[in-house]
Amino acid sequence: SSITRGVTVKIPKVSWEDIGGLRDLKKKLQQAVEWPIKHSDTFSRLGISPLRGILLHGPPGCSKTTLAKAAAHATQASLFSLSGADYYSMYVGEGEALLRNTFQKARLAAPSIIFLDEVDGVASKRSGNSSNQVTVEERLLSTLLTEMDGLEEAKGVLVLAATNRPDAIDSALMRPGRFDLVLYVPPPDLEARYEILQVHARKMKVADDVDLQRVAEDTELFTGAELENLCSKAGMLAMRENIFEPIVCDRHFQAARLSSKPALTQQKIE
Ligand code: ATP
């Protein structure tokens, strides 16, 4: 039915090791996710409320979605994902119903993680327009606030949200008990790029002449998604030469690099 649109319930296979770089962030996130999910009883015994929401922000393609999957995998939690287009619908009230429904399912399936990608779509700043008309955005935001406040009673449900536009998020979501932890997911530096290339080259047969360190040096401003794409391109070029047993060589990486260009610019990072 339309109400289950966009909702996926499963424990992903992605692990922390599949994510290159971001060592400190992974450590922080690991603790932030594992405590509320695995030790919710300790929280109740101490009379403190566990973390309910974490906001990840940073440029696209830098592993926010992948981090949510790894967090679910590490805690063996079911992952419920919603993103952009799920929030809006032709039918009045369907976006809110989908949100409520997702929270309800997550409570029933606990331990679970609700991943709200492009959360600025549900939680953008209230425009403060003077008309009495309640907008779709306002209804979505108030539904999300109500559901997050309701998690106080729910054990083992954590909301992870992601956005490229943190300044667009309504401040009501940043109050205590909602998104209490805000983490910046940066584009990869040299060391992280090298690790990301290793992650994606692991699955390929790579020739001795390939120097991933040099590829990393040569891919400044590339995001994780773009590095993954570079590896795929190199793999395809190798397949063109030998479809049965492709071996990816330095020249394939070089050709792939020549036909790739990062979308980020230095200004966008600073
Ligand atoms: P968006 O904001 O566009 O949703 P995102 O930040 O959620 O992007 P992901 O969807 O997690 O990014 O990443 C896109 C792809 O890039 C993934 O398939 C993942 O394999 C790869 N990728 C990104 N960052 C890394 C990383 N640090 N290590 C390994 N792979 C990465």
C-alpha cells in the first residue's frame, strides 16, 4: 500500500570497516548508537534518558547513509529509511501518516533505527507566514516533533537524520531531548581517500602497478561516492579488455581519473 512506500525494514550488511576514513566520527557514533540501543535498561535505572536523535550533516556523497546502515548493523537494529520524496505526496496528510507509521513500526520492531535522509524536507524552518493556513511543512514538522517526544517511552529506538543544509533545520528540533548530538561528516582528506579507494578496490583483482596512494593524491575534492564511481569506471575499462578475468591496472585508473571531475569546490567545503 502507499503507506509503506519508502519504508525498508532490514538489518543492513554494511559494517564500520566498509567506511574509509572518519575514524573519530565512527567512534563517537558507535558509542552514541550502541548505548541507547544495547543498554537502555542502564539508562532507566539511573533515571536518565538515552539519546533519541542524532543529526549528521555535510556535503552529499560523503557516507551519511552508509553510516546509518553501519550503525544499524553494529547494533543488529532494524533500519527504517525515509527520504526526500517520501515526505511529500499528492494526497493531503499522507506524508504525516507515513512518518507516524514509520515510528510506530520502529517501536514495534525495536531495537531499531529510523533514518530520515534529507530531513530539511520535514523539518525546515517555519516560514512565519502570517496566514492562518497551516502548510504541509508545518504539519510534517509538528508530526516529527510529536513522534520524537513520544520516544521517551520507547526503548531502543533511535532517530538518525541527515542533511546537506543544517542551517535550514527548524530550531525546535535542536531542543534537548530531540537531536542532542550533531555531527559533521566532512569530505575525505588524503588519508581517508586512500582508505575509501582500498574499500572499493578490495572487491577487484588489481595489478601490481596500481598505486592507490597516488590515486588518492590525484583526487583532491572527490567525495566517497565519486571515489567509488572512479573504481567502477576503472573496473569497467578492465572488463572491456578481458570480460572473463578483468585485472584492473594503473592505466585503467588513470583513464578513469581523466574522465572524472569532482562536484565539490574548495569554497563549498570552507
Ligand atoms: P547523500 O547526501 O547524497 O544521500 P550520503 O552522504 O548519504 O549522500 P552515501 O549514500 O552514504 O552518502 O554514499 C554514497 C556512496 O559512496 C555509497 O555507496 C558508499 O559506498 C560510497 N562512500 C561514500 N563515503 C564513503 C566512505 N567514507 N567509505 C566508503 N565508501 C563511501
